[in-house]
Amino acid sequence: MLKHLILCLSATALAGTALAQEPTAKPPDPTRPGFTDFSSPKPDLNPGQPIDHRSTELKGDKPAFPGQTRAPYVQTAAPKVTLITDQLHSPWGLGFLPDGKMIVTEKEGKIRIVSQDGALSAPLSGVPEVLMIKQLGLLDIELDPKFASNHTIYFTFNEAEDHDTSAIVVGKAKLDEAKLALTDVNVIFRAKPALPRDHAVNAGSRITIDRQGDLFVSIGDRSQSPPWDYAQKLDNDLGKMIHITPAGKPAPNNPYLHTPGVLPEIWSRGHRTPQGLTINPATGELWEVEHGPRGGDEINQPQAGKNYGWPVIVHGIDYPGDIIGAGITEHAGMEQPLYYWDPVIAPSGLLFYTGDKFPQWKNNLFVGGLRSEMVDRIVLDGTKVVSEEPLLLDQHSRIRDVRQGPEGFIYVLGDNGKLFRLTPQ
């Protein structure tokens, strides 16, 4: 026993000596090849100048046309920002009930109703089992245009198909608000293929509804490393915009309805991680924002049958610092983004403002920023970005979603559990 105790004490002493002799960890070296600074950049707020003057991630990157990136900063009267609640857990999607209350998804698999005074309901019953790993979980939510009469909602989540794989799916249900329950729950669409659970990134998964009542759903490529080959192929749903009916069938105006070997639900391809999706109310056209890799976040207007380039053309590089593919930003038959950010803002949530509470913001585009911790107000002339204004910088909140309320105020959902309301001063 004594011999054993002496041996243990000796081993402990040696371990302590070894630990004591280890060099103190040095802070990351920004000059090291492949270094990525994931801290939130501080924008330069000088009217008429771009808000970001840092070097591009892709060396020598040039825009394909004037105004495609680094639009000038413009300043308007700051809104009043009211914190409604900070008690949500990893919120992701936000919608509005007819009476002004909000319905919010939490990534871990819960849906709650939030009152304007910040009161949170208990989690709704009837929500399907959700697989939550990294960027997977219960994600977006959208109310049917006829919700007031049919009480129907749609939501995206990651479903565990078996012990090894998972799929991005679209659920449909009826909301019984009095009972805080979902009823008639069913899955109307499953993105193909299901992938191993370690493909737990780049889910995309936003929903928006067009003028005909059909659903656009953004599906990410679910790939963190090369070869990233799903987004260009038309035999799968990954890296695509999907267009389906409320029953989950291919929409009747899809471009590949009768093309052999192509999935008929596909609207467009070549997308990476689209986390903002909306319909332009003036034109009825689809708009989206998506994450690039290290550089190259994009605003696109996905059109039927078009190819948006990922991973063949991209205004960025891989996270370790490697060139992606041939390192090109243009290619015949592939669409340029309407606008891009390099370095990135990590866009999530997209809104065309149509209300009358902020007349100077009418028809502006609002983009949430996760890494940039801001709401980026985008001034447009048609499809051209004229200027931008970062909002909510003092809230230090990774912005997950941006929505317009029925009364015309703007609501902002933060990754850190916060829900804000923006009103005029």
C-alpha cells in the first residue's frame, strides 16, 4: 500500500512538472496563413463610404459590375429598440398570428407563442421529434396565407430517418392556440438524400410563400468540406431552391417538371446555405440571402432553372484559407449575385419593408447578420444595391430573423434568445 502511494505521488509530481513546463498559449496570429478572425467586425460609419474597408478574403477579387459589393453607407434616424423578451432558447423562425402575437421556433424542438408584452407560452404539444446537432434542428416557420380560416402552419426541421442519417423536411400542421397544440401534423416533403448525421451544417431551411400559395423552401448543401458536389447536380435537393404546393408536390410552374433524371421540385441550383428567403411584394419574385464560405455572402434573385454557381464560382475561399475549385468568380451559364459581402456578415433572415411606420424605409431590404451582429438596411434601385445602413449594432446580438409585424413595426430575433421590436423614435 505504501509503495503504491509513493508511486502515485511521484506520478502526480511529474505530471505537475510537465504541465508547469508547457509554454503559455499565445493568442492567434492574424498574419498566419489560414487564420480566420471570427470576431464581429466594427463597421466604418462614414456617410458615402463603404462600411467595410478590410481586404477581401479572395485575393484580387473584383466585382463583376459596379455596385455589386461595398455600397456606400447612408444614415437615417435611428429607430427605438424595445426588448420584448430575452428568455427564448436558440430561436430560429418567427411568424405573426392575426391578433399580433408571435409564434417562434426554438432550435431544440420547441414552438412557443409570444405576446407583445413578452409573455411566453409553454411549448406547444404535438411538435414532431427533432434531431438537433450543430446547425440542424427545428428551424423556420411560416403561416399559411389563409391561416385565419384554416389555422395551418408550415415548418422546417431535421428528422432522424434512422440511427445514422437525417433529412431536412417540411412539416405541416394546424395550430390550436387555445390548447397550445399542433394537430393534424404530417411531413409533406423530405429533401433527398438523407445524409449521415455528421453532415450537420449548411441546412438552409427557410420558407416563403408565393402569390399562388405555393411554398419556396431553401435547402442548404449540408457540406463543410470538398467536394461540395450536391449543389450542381439535379438528382438531389441539396443546395437548391425547392418549389412545392401546400400538399408537398412539385409546383406546376417548375422548370424541370418533365425533364428525365431531374427532381421536379427543383426551382434553382448552385446555392450553399440560404438562410433568408422572401417574396418581393412589388414584383412577386423570389429573393434570398446565403452564406458564402470565408467571403462571398450573397443576395440573389433565384429564377426558374438558373444556376447560382456554388461551388464553381464564389467570391471567397475555404475556411482553412484554400482556394475553392479554380478560384474563379465568373463562369458561362452561372448567375452573378446581385450583391455580395467579402468579408462576410453571415446573413440570416430577409425582409422587404412595406409598412407605413418608417416611410423613409419603404421598399428597403433588411438582412439579419449573425457574424456582423447587425440588421443591414439595404436601399435598392430595382435590383441594384444603392446604399446600406447597419442597425442594432449596440445590441451585440447575432441576428437570426427579421420580420415585419402586422401593424408595420419591425421585429428582430437574436440567436441569444432576444426578441426586439423596432418603432419610430
